[in-house]
Amino acid sequence: MDQENKAIKQCKANDKQYTPTLFPNGDSAKQLLARSRCLLYKSPDKWTPNQNTDIKIAYTKLAHWYKEVEESGFKSFQNVANSITLNYRSILNYFINRSTNASAKSFNAKIKAFRAQFREDRNTKYLIRLSKLDA
């Protein structure tokens, strides 16, 4: 994204029209990122043959991605890469049972919103019960 933004600025400075580099499938990098965000929500029976279904393939692709990030020198991606390195086992667990922790994250967000809304309420018994349920 940073490279594309720099290229766009350079083209504008030189009064040229920016034309993004296209991958063999016809997508630009930005389009590919936008389309791939829905991959995890797609039912496995709707996957194409080249989409990951095996944890070994996912592990290999993740390792290749990490290597590319290290070689690219993008400082902003280094933080993401470090987070993924610390949590790669949890991330790859998706390929075993096809489940994520999205429902738990959603429930925690609702609890936080509820607590923020009723911060002045002194009925702490309900909040304690709710936090035990959450745990």
C-alpha cells in the first residue's frame, strides 16, 4: 500500500496517470487485498481448488509471507509479522476445525459497551455474574 501511494504521488507530481501493476489474474494489489478479506467467511464447498484447505499448506504460505515481509523492509508490516509470529498456532487452528474466536470477541465488545453505558449504576452483582459468564 505504501509503495502504491508513493507511486501515485510521483505520477501526480509528474502530471502522469497512475496505472497499477496487475497480477496474472488481473487484480491490482489493492483489489486483491479487498477481495481476500471475505475468504474466511466463505463456505468450504464454495472454495476454488487453489484456496487453502490444508494446515500444512497454510503453514508453508505463512512462512513464505513472513520471509517476504522481512525482506521487504516495511516497518509497519513488521509489527503485524511479530504479532503473527507470537500467535501463529492459534491462527493455524482455523484450518483444523474451521472456527474463529469472532463470537467471543463480539460478546466481549457488547459487555464493554454495556459497562460503559451503565458506569454509574451501582448494581454490581449483575456485572459480576456477567463477567463470570464471560470467563
